[in-house]
Amino acid sequence: MSGIGLAPLPAGVPQLAPNRRRALCAWALHRCGWRMAGSFPDVGKLVLIAAPHSSWWDGVWGLLLKVALGVDIAFMGKRELFRGPLGWLLRGLGGIPIERSATHGVVEQMVDRFRASPRLWLGIAPEGTRRPVAKWRSGFWHIARAAGVPILPVYFDYPSRTIGIGPLFRPGEDMDADLAALKAFYRPYRGRHHGV
């Protein structure tokens, strides 16, 4: 597993039960040239944001890394992805189906999950789509702020084949300033098809 730079997880991180797929996923990432930069914080609850999101491959690499590390990251996805056998697989990997056309109540539902869970890492793509966007969706900020948890920025940099972990970010009073600061963090990194 050291071929992609995997370090042991801190004790506070939500973790998956050990299984044989971890070594296979680490091998697949290494074989495809991916590596990890940075390390996860010893925090039991947070909102993890991943960007730039420019390809469905982001989900593949992210899920491979999640399993290789054994970190239990829940994620929301559009309801359409959860149909048939793929839905069974996504739920097993921590997926939470959401109806994107009716977002009312999603923040409250996620905040309730944080309150009810002793440990929860929730992964969200702030762009909300694979197309280039001028403005991020702010749901992740509202969830983190209302739940009183930090935000952990994670980046995909395709030119260097790196999935990197940024510093913890505590949301403040000014959402626009926070979003601008987070977007500035991502500026050096390029997704498969575009940057942020």
C-alpha cells in the first residue's frame, strides 16, 4: 500500500471493517499511477469536499482510495445513480441518494445525521456537476456550519495523478468569503477536463 503514499488512519477517523479489497484497491491505484498527498486529521466528524469535479472518473478514484485506506466516508449522489445493481453497490460504499430537484430539507437531514452519529465524514462535490461552473453550490457550507463541524478540502490533480488532503477549514460568519478562500485553495489543481 505504500506505493501510493497511504499512511495509517488516526484513531478518530470513521473506519471500515478490514477486508481483502483494501489491498486490491491500493494496487489498482498504484498501477494507474495515482498517489496520495497529505494526511487525514484525527477528527470524528467533518464535511469533506472534493474538487475539481470534471469527470465520472473522480468517483472511481475516490472510491478506490476510500476502500484502500479503509476510511468510512458517506457521500450524497443523485437519486438516479442508485437504481438497480449500481444502487446496491453505492449504498454499500456509503452512498446516500438525494433528489437534486427538491433540495429543501437536505441540509436539515444531513445535520440530523451528524447529531445522531458519534462519527461521520460526509463527502460532497461542491461544484454539484462535472461541467465547469462559475459558482459552487453552498449546501456543504450550510451543513458544516449548522452541524458545527469543520470542512476538509480534498483535491484531484490529474496532471500529477495526485489525490491530496488539504488543511481543515472552519466555516465562519461570511459564507462568500469562506467559499472564495476554499476556491483559492483549489486554484492550482486541475481535474481531468478543467480546474475550479
